[in-house]
Amino acid sequence: MNPVASPHFVFSVPEPVGVVALIAPQGGALLGLVSALGPILIGGNACVAIASEKQPLSSITFAEVCAAGDVPPGVVAILTGHRRELLPHVAGHKDVDAVVYGGDDREEWKTIQSEASRNVKRAIRPAADSRTLYRIMDTQEVKTIWHPVGF
């Protein structure tokens, strides 16, 4: 609740962005994917993830676990392939609302920023030392609601 000087209740509520593209880090295939995917899913978003190009097997196995578990269909989609080919398409897709980049390659980051700016979406590059809990708000939008009182 936000204090205001007028006769209103003002609420600010975080809401999911929608579909988030995740470019998983190359190192630590499963740990890198899960630690980047956690804050996105906890926030209520759907995710399209590009798995590690060097070690995709654990990501594919994780996708099978999601399909066999209680994760609803379509909430997690994991793509494998060459990152240089997939990045422009995923980052520039009109149905993707935000892009989270977990790598450290400057050329890939420039490609993501360029493609994301074409249709005005968030390009997020979390700091390596940031804690997972605090990254949940990176993929949230804060909606503010004004409600009159006493009319």
C-alpha cells in the first residue's frame, strides 16, 4: 500500500511479465539452468530456455523431468542447438516479453540487446554474485491501482 495525500487507496502489486527467454550459462549445465530458471518460474512466468551448447544432455533430461512432473505443459520449453543461430530468433520474437542472459560473451549480449530493442522488451543480465531470491523481481512488472475512498 502506498501513502498518498488524496482520498485514495493506492496498491502496488508485482505481476509476471509473461514469457521469458532464458539463455542458460555455458558452464555448470544443470546448475546454471536451474538457478536461472527458478526465479523466472517462481515469479509466475513461462520460460523458453536455450540450453548450454557444450553440455545439453542434462538440460534435455531436466526437460523430461518437467514433462513427467507437475509442471503444466508449455510453462518450460528447452531448446538445444547452436546459440549463435538461436539467439537472434528468440531475443527478437514478438511473443517473448523479456530475455535473461546467463552467459558472459559480449557478442551474444550485444545481439540480445539489439534484437530486444527492436520490439521494446527487457534484456536482463543478472550479476554473477546476485542472490537468486532477489532476481525474482527482475521478471516482474509492478502494477499500481488507485481506488477512491469515501465517494
